[in-house]
Amino acid sequence: MTRALRQITHPGPPALARDHAVACYARPVSLTLRAGLDITQAVKGALAQAGIHAAYLRLDGAMLSALRFVIPAPAPGDGHAAWYSRTYAPAQPVRLSQAGVHAGWRDGARFLHCHGLWNGAAPAMGHVLCPESILAEPCEVTGWAIDGASLHVAHDPETEFSLFQPKPTPIAAAPNAVLATLRPNQDIGQALARVAARHGMQNGRIHGIGSLIGTCFQDGAPLDSYATEILIRDGRLQNGKVALDVASVGFDGVARMGGLCPDVNAVCVTAEVLLVAS
């Protein structure tokens, strides 16, 4: 069955620019997060100790003594196009199988945005509430330190959400990456290909999180919720073409995984993505 690009109506006027993208330098890092701290404080301390201003990290394997999270939910009737569920609080410790977190800033303080998957607690994927989720044991995390750009929370008139946007920062090395956020109602793959082409990038890896208007997979049934949240598990840019393998969760809380169909997966609210040239 042929699928069309779905659209969603946000409360504000569409912004003229359909992405924000800043050239930057990304280098691989490995950090140790302390046990007994919430994720925000643990990441904040590790980044400060390493002298890192901005980063995208993978929290794969982190053991949490407390996990607090939300999943997408229908619009609440106040004009927003979608919303969040109640807060879920599993009674037992949870180990994250995969999780991606952008470390940026809000009102001058460290702020994290994290989507993750886990086993043994339902729903098994969601938007992790980092200030309320506690690390049970020390863990090694990997990712990318970012120089030349950082994400900052700002009010977005189009969606009426407070969203990350990249801003330039001082850079000492030649750029090898792009930190970008994408606007709603455009196919995520096409949008990323345009960002890459504009910055002269033909090949690379793609990391990040975001939301889609449903999720259409190359294999298996689509996720039809009109708001879904995704974690990019494997993203590739090859000869200017984008291929994304994601995990996605919608209103039913069931995680689905696989490669995205091209050209039919529209951004719902935002996508926050780091493209690293190879």
C-alpha cells in the first residue's frame, strides 16, 4: 500500500526556516557516570570534569534504581498538536538497553533530552525524565563531545513547546559535523539530506532523537499514532542519501523497531540530530 506524507496542525504559524543547523566539530568520548545520582546530575558532573560544553551520549546498559518516563499522548485540547502521558514509575530497577541523550542548556543550567528503551517494564520505551531517574551503579557511556555548537531551550511559536535549538559556540578545529533541529511536517530523511548537502557532507553517521507523525517501517506494520517518539539506533548518510533505523513508541507504549520507509515519515514536533562526517 502506498503511503503519503502525513501532516499535523500546530497552533502557531509555520517558521520560514524548516531547520536550524550549525557546523561544529564532534569527537568521540567515553565518560563514567557516578552511581546514586539522577541522570542529569551524573551527566552534568562527568561533562564538567571533562571540560565538555555540549554532547550527544548513548546511555546503553545504564542500570537505574528509579526510572521515571512519559510516552506520547493525544492532544489535550488546548491547541497543542500532541502531548505527554502520565508519568510512569516502574517498581523495580530497570536497565536501559539503548538510550540517546542530548546534553544542552536551559536558562543557563544543564538540561538533557533523552529517549530510551529497556526490558522488563511496560511500556518499554519512552521519554526519560532525567532529573527523576537515578543511576543504580557506575556506568561507562560513549558518545560525541561537540565544539562549535550547543543546544539551548527556547520557546517555539510554531508548536508552542519549549524546544532545543542549536547555537554557535567558539570552535578551535575544522568542522566535521552538523548539529541540527528539524521543523514539523517534512520527511525526516529528506530534511537531513538537505542539511547535509548544504554543509557539503556526502557520507557520515547520524545520531539523535525526535518525534514523527506515526512511524512507517520498511518491514512490518506501521505505528499509526499521530505522535510518536523515536531514537535513531543506526543512521547513515551514504552518497548524500539518508537511511535511518529507529526505535519508536506511540500512544500504546509498545516499542517498534526497524528501518524507516523513505519519504513518508514526517517530523511531528522536532528532531535533534548530530551528523558526523566520515
